[in-house]
Amino acid sequence: MTEVRTERSISVVVNGVPREATVPVRWLLSDALRHEFGLTGTHVGCEHGVCGSCTVLVDGQPTRSCLVLAVQVDGREVTTVEGLSRSDHQGGQVLHPIQEAFRECHALQCGFCTPGFLTTIAAGLDARDPSVEITEEEVDELVGGNLCRCTGYANIKKACRHAAATMRDEAAR
Amino acid sequence: MKPAPFGYVDPTSVDEVLDVLTSEGEGAKVLAGGQSLLPLLSMRLAAPTTLVDINRVPGLDQISAGRDGVRVGALVRHAQLLASSEAADVQPLLGRATANVAHPAIRNRGTTVGSIAHADPSGEMTAVLALTDGSVTVATPDGRETIGWGDFFLGPLETSVHGPAVVLDAFFPALPERSGTAFAEIARRKGDYAVCGAGVVVTLDADRRVSSARAAYLSVGLVPEVHDLTDAVVGQPVDTADWTAAGELARGLVDPDGDLHASADYRRLLVATLTARTLADAGAEAARRTA
């Protein structure tokens, strides 16, 4: 489109559901998710790309939702922390292994940063070969872009290893 | 904070991009990956009147690796370049430097050419463009021109490109024969802005003696700096070359500023240390490629 606009209509698939909205072009994706679509699981910390709390998946790729304009995801698929759970093939939903692992390993305290960690790590784990044991370097890379000021990361890294082990067992079955 | 109000347009061809940049005038700004631009908007350090989003222009997301070098289109994401074995085969610095660019989530969106056009002296790819003696292709309403890195970077966040113009690609010449590279940086947190970083190229002669040693630094000057350190090691056998002397030479050549993150003296120390360390790695690689 070559017309300069200050408001645009967008169509975006959010957590598998097609959504439409008319948004001011200066809205960040995080604004649209929270204020237009009511998905407040995406937390906004620094709002300039440093903290990683607002990370969502755009076409499956971890992306800072504060560093993308809402108009830029027109026609794309967005997955937020609310969309990480999966069908259990019996009509219900089960949490992603990393969500289970966060609970199991006590990988959160205040929880503010948690959605960003979950989306980033889930995408990273889903993209790797589950049969290969996860290395410390991989774990560092998975968590390195997100800030947590409570836990000291030890339990978050433990959760990464726990989830990777769960996914390895699931793949072996 | 939120960006100040602006107009938005997403043209679908380079000609349309140039048309809208021309009609919107001085206040228009090109948006590619946005990983540097959007923080500037949110912090209100920049307030363009119009954002011209080039993400829907087809054909700009290509990496073409040939014998002479690697051409990286304006919409190639850092992650795409990092994953390209063809690019790494022709110019290994591309993968090595890109691995140091921020975090995976930023690399998925940020573009290599965008970070060059942003001209941040702490950027990895600006240093690699300089070290490889690369250039950029710029489209203006008058046509396309190639601008060498030395004429492109004028200062922090400032390039020689003004008026309606968009950078279409960056060209990184191939690594010469009998050469090796290395890249390293020191940051307070992995993926953060480097306090200091160095990329180096070492070239040997047929007798495995050092014939050239060059280094580029980030976060030490106002623009990417390339220094020729050959004098410190020229003619020395690669296995016993005095890389520490080359590091000391580099320490005397740079003139960094101090800031909150590091004093000028500390940056000079890092230059010496990173230079010696990376040259040793690059020398070893050059030796393997010469054997």
C-alpha cells in the first residue's frame, strides 16, 4: 500500500484464532495483544527490547512484541504464552513441557518475566532434535536474551534441562 | 514509553519506496527489522513523521554467495545470515560476527543491512563490512550507486546517504587464500552491546609466514576502525608469531572514549588482549587453510 496512514486494519491469526482489528499504526504488537485482543499474558517490561518479557512467536519465531509494530504482523501468525498449551487429543489441553518444567523446578518467583522465557524456550526446544541431550551452551543461549531479577536463573536453566528430558522421553516413546 | 505519532506506509517495490520517501521528505525514515529504530522511537530519541516499511518489497531477502564475495539483501535477517553455510564458506567472518549480534529473538527480526545503515559504532556488522573492505548498494531516484564502507560511515548513527535513498544490499568480499579470521567481543552480558570487540584477518605467504594482519574494532571509535598490524608480525612463522606485540601495536593505534561502561584505558587494554587472542586463532586457521 502506498498511502500513508495513521490507522490500519489488520488480520492476524493469534493463538490459532483469526482476529481482525483496526489499530493506530504507532501501536506496538504488544499494545495490540494486550489492549485489542485482551491477551495480558504478554508482559511489557522495558518496552525497548532489552528485557525479553514481551517475547512472542511470530510465524513460530521468537520476536520481541515491543520491537514490532502491530501493522507489521498483518497476515502473520502470532503465538503468545496463552497459546503454548497443546491439544491432548482427547478434547482437552496440556501445558507445553517447558510450562510443566517451570512449575516442577520452581523456575519463577514474581512471574513477570515468565511469559517471555516460556515462549522463547518453547520455540527453541521445539526447533531442536529432542533425541539429542541438551548442552549447557544451548541452555545459556535459550535463556540469554531474557532478564529475570528474582531467580538468579539457576532454576530456569534447570527447567530447560527438565523439559528437554521430558521431550526426549516423549520422542522415544 | 510509546512512539510519537507517525504515518506508516508499506510499499511493495523499490520505486514505490523512493517515490514515498521523496514525497514525504526529510521526516521519512526507512523501517527494515526495526530492532534499533523502534527502541529509538519508544524512547523518543527519534520522531520521524513517516515510517516507510520495506518489509513487503520482494527480492530483498536474498543472500548470494559467489567466488568474489557475499551479497546480503536489505531484508536478510541476522538469523538467516548466521544459518547460511554458503556465506560462511566464502567469508567466515559473517557467521562469526553475526553469532555475537544480540540474542536469538533480536536476530530473528533484525537485518544485517539495517544495522549497517544504522551505523552504530558498536555494531558487529559495521566492523565486518569495514574489515572485509565491503560496500553497500544505495538506490536513489537518480539510480543505484555503490559506496565503499570508508565513504559510507561518517560518524555515530550517521552515513553519507541523505535525502530519498534506501540501502538495497551490502557486499562483503571473499576471504583471500591462505587466510584465517576470528571475532571476539567483551560484553557485560552475552548479547549486550560490546564494551569492546575485535574482528581480524591474518594472511600467510606460501611459506606459512605472516604477510598481513588486519583488525577492526567496535565500540572504540566514532566509526568502524580498521588497523593494519602487519608491521608487528610480518615475515614471522605463523606458529611462533608474536601476536602480543601486534596487540600492543593496536593498543597504541586506537583512541577510545571512556563512558559509564568502561574507561578509555580499560578499552585500550581490551583492544590489546582481544587483538592478541583473535590473531592467534585467525593465524591457526590460516595455517590450516595453507597446509
